[in-house]
Amino acid sequence: MFFKKRMTAVLLASTIGAAGFLAGCGSDSAGGGESGDTVKIGANLELSGAVASYGEGIAEGIELAVDEINKDGGIDGKEIEIVKVDNKSDAAEATNAAIKLTENDDVVAIIGSATSGNTVAQAQVANNSETVLLSPSGTSPNVTVNDDGSLNDFVFRTSFIDPFQGTVAANFAANELGVKNVAIYADNASDYAKGLAASFKETFEAAGGKIVAEESYVAKDTDFRSTLTRIKSANPEFIFIPGYYEEVGLIVKQGREMGIDVPLMGADGWDSPKLVELAGGDSLNNTFITNHYSSGDPDETIQSFVTKFGEKYNGSSPDAFNALGYDSVYMLKDAMERAESTSDAKKIKDALAETKDLTLVTGIISVDEDHNPIKSATVLEYKDGEQVFKTKVNP
Amino acid sequence: MKLACQLLPYEEIFSIAFSLAVTLYLKLFGLFEEEWGFMDWIQQLVNGISLGSIYALIALGYTMVYGIIKLINFAHGEVFMIGAFVGFYAIAGWGLGFFPALIIAMAVCAGMGMLIERVAYRRLRGSTRIAALITAIGISLFIQYLFIYFRGAQPEAYPEVISNQTYNILGAQISSQSLMILGTSIVLMIVLQFIVHKTKIGKAMRAVSHDMDAARLMGINVNTTISATFAIGSSLAGAAGVFFGVYYTKIEPLMGVIPGLKAFVAAVLGGIGIIPGAMVGGLVLGVVETVVSGLGYSLWRDAAAFVILILILLFKPSGIFGKNAREKV
């Protein structure tokens, strides 16, 4: 409820601001994004609904970055103005919100959405209206590249893509843990998990490792003991379990009960407090996940971000969504500065595509030809139910 | 069922099923030879029996209700879910131990079962069976979504109430939880047999199941007897819910759907309306599912359960324990 009120207030404030400007200037701001002395950026986020916590996290990150940039004189002397819209965690609403942002608010770029599905739902609108769309955390490959292999010209992302986490996990297992025989236990009902499993397998086998067992489960299963018994009899030294926390929690718990004590590893789908509740802190020892970022990373950029975030939000520690939202704004700022334009979306998207070695909180970013950032991933280890920074793996 | 059997080309189905069975057997046999040691067999059997005893407890409620009023109570899976949540709140909220929580869950579910019967089924006792069946599905959905409306759909993690030690028996890892669950289910089943065969209410249940009108003429209060059947069946489902929570940790408002259907398959497999049939059916189904996923066909596990249902309905609709003249409850 509180949040809704705040949302309304923000929307109201931005509307009044825009109206005031129009009245004062008496001119239409058509022509994309530039309204005299502000840079209008839309934020199409999941502020309510199933994944509201993702969208809210991103919004907090965005606000922090915008505050900082505006305090330092904005981009090219112009202040950033964020127009936030709630897409209610729904793909159809995300499309509507994108239409509203591009047609009514004339934004030059949209940041959003948190999930791949909601971002894909806006891709067409962004391409047609020639508005830059930057997804902070849409990790599915088909956000920037369509199924037929064509590129979404105006769509970019701040996060790495799903299969990359599989590559990172494989490198970590082969190099850091030094294991040779591993098993994969993947969620067969999710493209996310299948993509991770495939890239893990490819990288791990290329590194000379052997996959001794490959099993699947289906989301909503609760009994994994029989398949785990089967995996155990193959004697793997390491098990890769891409999937979401609801099932992974049970898999970890049941596996440990059956005496599987080898290292287990997953990806950002594990990242939820529920995982610790389901599996128990003890069972989670000796498990690892890949993630976008860790607030425990000693890196200077990260620590200064953590401090600034804590100052603005009552000492709370920023999570990956906060960091990605924050980085998205800086990625746009960097592109606008290099494009020497805050209003020409075409120039900005060309500059975004050429982003190189940009130091952000979630890593040093270079954008590849598929509009995917090449950046490092962080490996975290669970110790008694707490995520502890383990290492950073470069691509 | 009779109608379906007459319409289907029996011989053709039989030959297809036979060849399927032969291939499957050869395939499984080959796999056992190369992959499974004795130890794995024991382990999988333990896994299967633990799962099966939960199915069996739920199946008992299905079979008792069917035996007495010929109704497949599809809301039974939701009673199971409510049992799991009552147990959860008793343990996590009030800090009770396993057995007090179990008893509270069973009591609440018994009341719930009687309430469902009183509100939804009693009025329909004279109407067609399909009307009661559709009502049962309606009640099932009603409870699920009422629950989601009031507490949301997010899952809960069951607290660890039984200290979880693992024993190594013949190379198989057996947890104290599964031993406890197995032991308690067996006790509950023995108590049930005692109630049905040695008490007055059990005698009344058997009489009503045999011939409701005759029982009424003999002075048996049919309504009370049916209520008691619902209460006993539902309390077993409640116990199964608590076991499920302890053993599998995760509970959520839609958790009753699949175990409910599986238990229904188990009840049909054993012979619906026959109490020992439900126990055996549950255990067999649990072991079959475990073996199927243990052989690497985990994605076929749910399919296996329903293939069993179809085969049983085709070839022996009265179930493993079924006779032509059935003795019910």
C-alpha cells in the first residue's frame, strides 16, 4: 500500500512537472525525449504483481543513479527525468506501458523490464518508435535477438545472458574446484535451466571434463530422492543444478540426506531467502551460485556503491537488481555522452552498441554484436545459509 | 466403465499392451543388469515405500468415501493440503512437537471432512452421481483458491521437527524421518482396521456401505455413519499432509492436486472401496514411480502413474483386490 501511494505521488509529480514545462514554454516536445533542459527516460518496471520485488529493486537503483548524476550537473548539462510506469508484472501491461512512454511521454529511452518476457513484449514498440530499450535484468537470449536470428536494433541489456552463467559455472568447476566427473540435474520445464545446462556441458567437456550423469526434473516436483540415488551411484565429484529455488531447495536437502556431500552449484535462480528456508543452512554448505554481483565483493567500485546505497536507503544492502538498475542509468549516460546527443535515439543506440570497457558496479562492460554485454560474473558460496563472496570469473 | 469396455477392440489393445510390456521388460532388465547394484535397489525401495505410504494414507480416504456413498471425493486432496498447513502452523506458530501437531491436524481435517460432507454432499445424496462428482471438483477448486485468496500462493518451508539422522542399513541411507513416517502410517492403518472391524461405528459403516436402505431400516443412523466415514478418511489425509510436509519440506496451496490424483490412482489400483487395496495400491504406486525415475525416466514418472490407471481400468476395473461381488469398506 505504501508503495502504491509513493508510486502515485511520483507519477503525479512527473505529470505536473511536464505540464508546468509545457505551459511555460508553450511548445510541443515532439522529436523524442529532449524537453528543453531535461533528458526524459522511461522506466517500465514490475512495481506490483508477482515479481514486484525485482522491479522495485531496479527502481531504487535507478533513483540513486539519477540523483547522483543530476547532482553532478546531469548529462551534457541536462537533468535526467525518470518517468516510471508500473507494468504489473504482466506482458500485455508492459506493451501498453511502452506505448504510453513512447507516444505520450516522448522518452528517448526506456529502462525495463525486470523479466525477459516483459522486455520481449516491448521490443516491437521500441523498434517501431525508434526508442532505445535497455533491460536491466532480462537474461534470456531472445531479448535482443529474435527467434529467426535477427537483431532487435533498439534493444539492449545490462545483465549477462543465461547461457553465460553455465559457462562460468563450468570454468569454476574445472579450474577452481578441479573436478573431472560431474553430473547435471536440470529443470526440464524451463528454457532458462536447459540453456544453462547446455552451455555448462559444452564448456565443461571442452575443458576436458566428463559428464557422468545427466538427469532432469520438472518444476513443481517434490520427490527427487530416486533420481538422486541414481546420480549418486554414478559417483560425480560435482553436481550442476540449474533451476529455481523452490525445487533446488528440496533437491539440496534431499541430496544431502542421502549422503551426497560433493559440491553443488547453480545460478541466479537459486538466489532467494526461501532457498535457505527449504534446504536448511547446513545442507547448503559447500554449494555455489553464479550471480550478477555481490555486495561482499571487495572491489572499490562496488564498495563505494554499497556505501552510497546504504546512505540513501537506511543502511540496507543493495542486491543484484539494485545494482543492475543503477548500472543501466550509467550505461545510458555513457552512450549519450559518446553520441554527443541526449535526444537522437539512433545515435544513442549506435553508441550503446559500441560500449567498450565501461566500468560499472556489476563489472566492466563491453557490448557484443548481439547487444549482450560481455562482463564478469561473481561466484558466491553458501556458508551456514549466508552468501559469501568467493571469486569473480571473467568471460 | 462397462460401456467403455464393450466399445473397445479388446484383442487389439491386448496385443499392443503385450508387445509394449515385453519391450519394457527387456529394456528394464538390461538396465538393471548394467546399472543397479543391490544397494541401489534397497535405497530405491526405501524411497518408494516412504512415498507410497503417503499415497496410501490419502487413498484410504478416497476408498472409504467411495465405498460408502459411491462418490469420488475430489476435494480430498485439499483436505490433505489443509492438514499440511495446520501442522505447519502448529509447529512453526505454536512451537508444538511432531505428535501434538499431527493430532491437531488430524482433528481439524476430520472436522473439515464432516463440514464438506454436510454442506456440499448431503443435499445431493439422492441426485445423480455425476452431480455429486462435479460438486466435488467445485469444492476442490473452491478450497484451493479460497486458501490462495487468504494467504497467497507462496510456498512455506516445514520446520525440522524430527531430528534428522541418517542410518546406513545394507548400504542404503535411511533417514529417521522416513522411519517415523512409515511407523506412524502403519499404526494409523492398524487403528483404522480396528475401527472398521471391531467397533460399533465400523460395523455401521460396513452395513451402510453394503446396503444403505436396509441399514436405515435396521435403525442405523445413516447420516452419522457417513459423517464418521468422512471424518476418519479426512483425518488420515490430514496425517498424510503433515508427513508430506516433514518429509518433503515444501508446502503450498496447490500441493494437494497431484498427490490427490495419485492417491486416486492408488485407490483404483487396489480396488476402489476396499481398504487393504488402498494400502497396497499406494505402496505399489510409490515403488513404481520411484523405480521409473530411478531408471532415468524421471520425466515419465507422472505418466507412469496414469498409464497404470488406464491399464487397470481396461483390464481389471475392480482393481487388484476386487472381486465380482465386492465387499465394501
